[in-house]
Amino acid sequence: MSSSVSVDMKDDRAVTHTEEYGICHYFLIGLSYFLSIVFFPVALCTNIKIVQEYERAVIFRLGRLLPGGARGPGLFFILPCIDTYRQVDLRVVSFQVPPQEILTMDSVTVEVDAVVYYRIRDATASIINVENVAVSTQLLAQTTLRNILGTKTLAQLLADREHISDLLEKCLLEATTNWGVCVERVEIKDVRIPKSLQRALAAEAEAQREAKAKVIAANGEFEASKALREAAIALSDNPAAIQLRYLQTLSTISAEHNSTVIFPFPIDLMSSFMSMMQRNHPEQQIESPPEYPHASSSNYRQAAPLLNQPHN
């Protein structure tokens, strides 16, 4: 007599065990069935098992895997004394990888920890191919984390966390396929660098920000100087614009609710006034103050009383 047991590995490979059963094997099975019938009320309570929707049961008969794969969910029957079973939880399990001291490619020592999420997708393979699937997956995650991060620089580690997490997930998935494990997600939790290096990185970042701010300020001053130059050219070509600007300045000053307002006296208006005075009094030479060099300075004191007289 022979029996064939096939274990589906989910990766298109199958492990087939051909088992030769002897007379003793079948005798014990027959005896177990006989006892189950004789003590049926007791066997009903002890031989019928229940597994939940998220569980599977892997049954071994006389130490050999029972054909048909994992049982469940629901009820299943085992023979007393010769059948044993192992329940496997198919839900997603998470564990934290302890902080690992890693020497990066640019010779910087950092501490990195991660979180791994996985689930059992083949209950039979997780029992017969690995002794303890949870511990084995955790140890594999630690070594894989150290090996992969050792090939990265500190800048890559800080900037490309998502890419590194995807690479870790891919490596773990390939390594745990034979164990019936499916790695759902790997996330790098924290990266700790020495405090001296933190201060150096902070100083470098601050220097970069200051340099960028200086460049922006210089560009702003350059643009402002161009705008002022264009405005000066436009005002010089249009004298009326100068007068409008003068009135706008007076309006701005008066809007500040100051008790004292200083009105600047335009030089052109002063020159026109001096010319009018010379036409009205051609026999007198009016002396201008030092601020108006175009007027004569010989008779300024004689014309000064006339400037203070009211005009109709």
C-alpha cells in the first residue's frame, strides 16, 4: 500500500511525499475507529474540533501529514490517540524590528528600526517547512535590514525611505515564499544619527537657507533698481507726472494724521517767482539764497523784504 501527499507551495512548486504504510499502521487506524464507535458519546466531544474562519488546521496521522491539506474553517474530525493537529492563524501579524546599528556606505553609524506586516498564506508549508515561522521571519527581517541599509549612504537613507522599504519588502517576500509567508508591508520606523552629526547637518541646512535668502534679496534689489530706473526715465520725459507724484506725496503725508505737515517748495516754482519779481522790478537785482545759484547774489538782501509782502 502506498499513499501520496502533495503540498502546494503557492509558487508553482509542489513537494510530494510518497509514503509506504505497513500492517501496524492500518491496525492502529482500525483500532482507533473501533474505539470511536464504542465510546461514541465521549468521542463526539473529544474527536470533533472547530476552527474559526481565520484559522486552518494541519492534521498529522501517526506523524505523517494527512492528505487533503489543511482543514477549516468549521468542523473536522480526528481519530483518538493517532491524530494530532496544529492550528494556524491566517490574519496579518506585525512585529517591530529592534534598533539595528548600521554602518552606512559613507561610514556613518546610525540606528534604524522598522515594522514588518506579514500573514500566513499556506498553513501546511508554514508548519512542515519551518520550525517557528514567527521567529524565523523576525530574524530574517533583522539581517535583511542590515544588509540592505549597509549599501546605502546616509543621504539615500534619509531621502529614499519609501524605495528602501519596497526593496526590503521584495527581499523578504522572496525569502519567505517557501515558508508559506506573504510579507504585506515593511516600513522604516526611525533613523537615529549621532548628535554631533545632527548639529553638523543643522548648520549645513542653515547655511544653505541663509545663502538662498541672500540670493533672493539680491535679485529683489536688482529688480527694484531696474524699476526705479524705468520710473525715473518716465518721470523725466513727462513734467506733469512729476507734479502728480508731488500731489500724491502730499496726500500720503496728510493721511497719516500728523499735527505738523511740511510742504516742500519746488525749485521750479521758486525760479518762476524770482523771474516774475525781476520783470516787475527791473531796476533791482534780487539776490538768491545759496540754494538757488541761478539768481544774482548782489541784491538778495534788497529783495528779501519784497518776498515777505502779501500779493493780491
